Amino acid sequence: MSTHSFTEENYLKLIYALANRGTNEVSTNALAEVTATRAASVTDMLKRLADKELIHYRKYQGVRLTDEGERLALKIIRRHRLWEVFLVDKLGFGWDQVHEMAEELEHIRSDELVERLDTFLDNPQFDPHGDPIPTPAGHMPDAPSQKLADLLPSETACLLGVLDHSAAFLQHLDRSGLTLGCTVNVSEISAFDRSMRVTIPPGQTLFVSYDVARNLLVGPPKP
Amino acid sequence: MSTHSFTEENYLKLIYALANRGTNEVSTNALAEVTATRAASVTDMLKRLADKELIHYRKYQGVRLTDEGERLALKIIRRHRLWEVFLVDKLGFGWDQVHEMAEELEHIRSDELVERLDTFLDNPQFDPHGDPIPTPAGHMPDAPSQKLADLLPSETACLLGVLDHSAAFLQHLDRSGLTLGCTVNVSEISAFDRSMRVTIPPGQTLFVSYDVARNLLVGPPKP
DNA sequence: TCTTTTTTTTAGGCTAATCTAAAAATTTAT
DNA sequence: ATAAATTTTTAGATTAGCCTAAAAAAAAGA
Ligand SMILES: [Mn+2]
Ligand SMILES: [Mn+2]
Ligand SMILES: [Mn+2]
Ligand SMILES: [Mn+2]
């Protein structure tokens, strides 16, 4: 029965993520960067993943997931995001604290565990950071793509997710009073530094820097 | 920061278990048996654990946990048993299904996770098999030691735990209608094969073989 | 085009955790 | 007490996953 190491599973997840942020072919150096290893180590691993037919690999040409590789990547991502929901909703962790734990929990090998967890959590569609949870069948739902920084003055939207997942950014949002699901109305945008003045319920006014606004994903306002 | 591999943690747990079922010195062969590896591999690992001062090891003389080794073993056992409670009480798994998953979950590295889990589960004192859960401070509570097979006719007791943790045994109990916490009254013991006739509420009569009775732990009946 | 720079791969090594086969120590039996 | 049987350790390999240094290929630039 094909079983995979933590390392292999992490590579697949990272190849998936890199392929969906930029060109579809993922480079050896890009992987060395995100795995915090050397390019030579990545080449080693790519050969092993290619042997297992989890990736398409041609020397010097970068790498692409096979159907089986993508299926596996989405399964790991599903587990990661469901465990994050558990940690935040059930155990009361902050959304800035859960990534490392989920990084380990995602490798627990039991499909039944994941499906029971999903039921226990009431089939959540998004993780605590607003990222969509892949379906058990291996389909990744669409994520919002509009950023707060894209809005014009007087427009209203709902905060749906973050692009920057760093604890520093998440804690900054906590201190600002910005939470996912909250309705924001843009009152003014500075022509100088693109910073925004926004209002959130109940009538509070906040200043949001461009650096923050371009890392916040938004969608249509709640009715 | 001292971190330990899954393998090391499993060895410590197994050394603890073996030391508390028999003589205090654990033999290389006994460990080879329970780890399903060869004696030579065990010797290798014992040297590594001794280097880290987690065990006392003298060639040919067997092995004993150091204070630090025991502290760590109890920490892993605590995690294992708390995760089992989670899987049974919250996710609805059967007590015969959870061991393998807990065997992986016990290695997730986060003290805060375990303590929050403990709180979420309402500080359980026993796991689904009736085994006591070590305290956060690293103390192993006493376990019941009397067996159902030790009782005499007309005696009444409360079922508290199992000695055999195999799925086959646990499923046999499920099919018999015997559950932990249930009150059993011994009505008759066969002089021939030591099998018992017992009654459980609400007035049901069961036949219990000696093989089952000597694997069931009991305590004083509930008032 | 033809260097120069950057990226990627190869070559060779290391460690943890396993193995088999053989040697050494201990225990049991005559 | 000595020989035989058992247990344990040593010796020498293997595999996954990593490393550095050097070679090779591809991309960029003059
Ligand atoms: Mn991971
Ligand atoms: Mn997330
Ligand atoms: Mn384990
Ligand atoms: Mn248990």
C-alpha cells in the first residue's frame, strides 16, 4: 500500500502552492527556498517523487504535479485546514498560533479520522485564515481574489481572508480590530501612500496601510 | 532545544511499559519483540538513548529509564491516552479503533495543545480502556489491579479496565454487552474451566470465560 | 554571437534507523 | 566445571534525506 513520508507530503503541498502562485512550472530554486534546503537536496527529492509518478520532471525544465500528485496534495491541504479549524474553534487557539501544529497534524494517516473531524466541525468551508477547504473528492473551491486595496472610496465589502499568513500580520489585524467576516466601508484613500480610512461596525473608523490592504481578501458585503 | 524522534519516544514508552510488567530491568530481546525489530537494532538505539541520558544502560545488563527518560515516557503516555479519549468521546470512534491513530498523534510536539485538549475533554482521569492518564506534572495514578477472575461467587464489582488491548478482545466485549463502568455480580464459577456466570444490569445473565475474566480489571461497585 | 551570470545537476559524504551474519558474553544443563 | 544453548553485541551494509563543492546547462547581456 503506497505510503508517503512527511517530507514527500510537504513537497507535494509546496509544489501545489507554488504552481498556483505564478507560472505552472515550479523551479528547483523556488522549492529550495520554501523547503529551506539546498537546490541539490531538492533535485534528489524530485527524482524520488518522479519515480513514484507524483510529479512530471524533466531535467532543467521544472516540475509539475501528476493527477495522483495533485490528488495527494489536496488531501494534505484538506487535513491541514480542517485541523486548523479544530484548533481555533474547539481548542480556542488564536489564528496566529495554529500553523505549526497543523503542519504536523496534516500527516496523521487516517481518512476516517479526517472525515469524522469534518463532521465534528460541521463541515466548514473555510479555514481560520479564510482559505477554502478542498472537498473529500479532491476539488479545491475557488478562493476570493479581490483585495481590500482594489476597492474605491464609498465601496463596501466583507473581509474574507488573508494573503500574508505570518503571525506578525495576523496579530496586527487582531490589534487593529479587523476580523474575518466583518464588513468594511472605504471612506477615503490617500493619493500619497494609498493608505485607507475605513469604517467597520459599529461605526468604528480605522486607518489601514497599503501593505495591510493588499494582503486582505474581500468579497461582496453580507446582506 | 532537546527534541526527540518518533522512534526514540516509542522506545521510551515501551521501556516504561515493560519495566512495569515484570522485572525492572528490560532486556534487549524483550524490546526487539515489542518494537518488531532485530536485537542488533535495539542495541544501536539503546546506545543512542544512553548518550542522551534517557536510560541507564550497561552492556548485557538490560536497561532502565533515567528520571528524565521516565518524565518523557509519561508525557507521551499522557498524550496517547488523551487523544484516545478525544477520538472516542468527540469523534465517536470505537475503543477498538483508536490505538493506531493515537500512536501517531502522541508525537505531535506541543505542550499547549495537550493541555488545551485536556481542558476540552473535561480533564478525564482514564482513557477509553480504563488506563489512568498521567498528570501534567508527570505522575502516573494507580491503576486497579484486581481482576474479574479474582472474584468469588456472590461478589459484586465495577468493570474498570482491560488488560488485553487487542481489537479482537475489545470487540468480543462489545458483542457480549460488557462495558466499562458496568456493575457485575458473580453468580457462579465453574470448577471445571473457571468460567463464570455473571449478571449485569438490568438483570441480564452472561457467561464469561476464564480467558476473558482474567483480562478484565474491576474495582469496588458504584453505590 | 559569444561571454558572463544564474540555475540546475552530479559527485561524493554524512547521520539516523534499520538489516544480516558473525563474534562475544551470559545463562543453563549435564 | 565444562559444554551447550541463549542472549547480546559488534561489524559491515542499506536507505532516506540532507549537505558542500564542482560540473554542466540555460539564460542574460554586451
Ligand atoms: Mn507538514
Ligand atoms: Mn490556514
Ligand atoms: Mn507512537
Ligand atoms: Mn488506551
